[in-house]
Amino acid sequence: MTRLVRQALSVLVAALVVVLAAGCTGEPRPPTTSTTSGTPTPSAASPSLTPVPSPEDAATPRAEEVVRSYLRAQTDCLTDPPATEITCFEAVAIGTELVNLKNALTSAQAMETRVVGEIVVAAVELQGIDLTSDPAASPPVVPTIVFDVCADVSGYNVVDKDGRSIVPPDRAATSPLEVSVYNYEYPDQTQWRVGYVVAAEDLACGG
């Protein structure tokens, strides 16, 4: 979790002592031939070939969608903590970040807090990508995509059981994040998960 997003979530711990390569592979369709009996047909114009995306181009949008789903989950999984399963974040997070989110949920359940509103993605930009995979290495080398994200948290709030906000009033409206997305099952594109999030100190989001 980052400092600024944590002001909405980790404040449960700090302030209250409890807070998205399978490149579309597909062989070019062979040109179809049509003949008329007894009459040779002129050669058809060569069909245009659809470019096959690189592994990086195929993976990036899938990982970006997981980032967006991860931010939506901050609302989906924390709006009604008592009714939320501890597995709620497993479709969007892994490793360190999954632990942080599960801790935020159990803290919200214990402190009777809940989320109101949502985090809006103001901007997301690819910062780096490395699809190297070496699971036998120590530590394992995992395909990683890193995004810079400007998250608009102006409409995102954490309230106590009486509906009073526990978010500091001077919180910035926009949170600059560096989000690392990992895939331990690559090239399965469904397995991208947010694994690490930090404040992007050099990212100017405004707000």
C-alpha cells in the first residue's frame, strides 16, 4: 500500500492503532482461391496480414486492467467489511500487497470502519516491462510490469461506525503511485496480480 492510498486504508492501523505472453498468436489466414470452371481467374490482390503483437504488447493491457481492478477492489472489498470474505483481494493482488490488503480488511472488520466512494484512475503510464521468467532462481525471477498511476482519491473516504470520516482533512486529492504487477504463471495472461505498491515521489499528478 502507498502512503496516500493508505491514508484512506492504513489509517486504520496508523491513526487508530488498528488500515491487471500470450501474444495474439494466430497464423495469417491463407489466401483463398476462387476459380470458375474453364476460365482462369486473375491473381487476387495479396491480403493484408494482421500484425502479431509482441509479447510485451500483449501483456501490457492485461496487466493494466489488473491495476484498475485492484483500485476498484479498494471499494468493492471494503464497503461492507463484515460481509466480505478474506479471499476478496486474491483476484487482483499477490505477495506483499495481498498481505497488506487482507490486513486492511481484518482491521476494518475489527474497528467497524468501511469505505465510501471509489478511487478513480486519473492517469496510468507504462514505466517498465521485463517478461524474463526463471522460477528456479533464488529468489525466483518473475515477469514484471511497472506502471505510474495517478489515483484520484478525492471521492474516496473511510468512515467509522457512526459515519464520521477518519481520513485526514489535508489529504491530497490525487495519489501518485508506482504499481508493480507480477505474473507467477506466465504466459497465462489471466494471472497478472498487483504485488507491490509504493508512492511515486517524482510523479506529478496534481491535485
